[in-house]
Amino acid sequence: MNQLVFSQILDGMGLKYRIAGNGKTAVEMLRTLKPGLVLMDVSMPEMNGYEATAAIRELEAANGTHTPIIGITAHALRGDREKCLGAGMDDYLPKPISPQKLADKITHWRNSAQRLSESA
């Protein structure tokens, strides 16, 4: 159900995207597709979002890159944002996802990445 909601929002924004069914696949997709942004659900099978983020950050440390990762979680408890950021994610968004909040986060991180590439 979450994948359907995300697909509708991303389609509405005119973005190209791929959906990984689990954290292990997410890491492999990042390695091969080199996306500009990752929406990382923290509750995934095989490898959760925290573990997948750690694996991605390890790969990036080796090649000197950094992909913004927005943690998506059903947990909106005190400390969950800090847990996502502590795991290496750049931002956090609790479920249920508001289309406008997701669009705002994506726009923010895409603009930040663009400013960084222009200054390099």
C-alpha cells in the first residue's frame, strides 16, 4: 500500500523512480543506478532501512560520494528523527505521508544537491 501511495505522489511530481522491495535490493539499486535521492523506509525485510543506510554510507565512504537519504517511518515518537539521523540518513518523514510534505522534502534535497554541484 505504501508503495502505491509513493508511486502516485512521485508520478504527480513527474519524477523518475524505482522501488526496492527490501533493504538489500535498495543497496544494490543505489550501487548500479546512482540516484539523486533515496526515500528509505526503515521497516523493510531482509535488511531494514537503518542497516541499508549504513551499507550505503560505507559504499559512499569508499568512493567519496553522498546521496541524500530521507528516512520514512511509521514511528513518530520522540527520538525517532534522531535515530534516523544517527543512522546516517539526512532527513526524516513520519507516516502517514502527506503528499505536500513529501514534495517539500524532495524539492529541498534536490535543490540542495543542485547548489552543491554548482559550487563544485
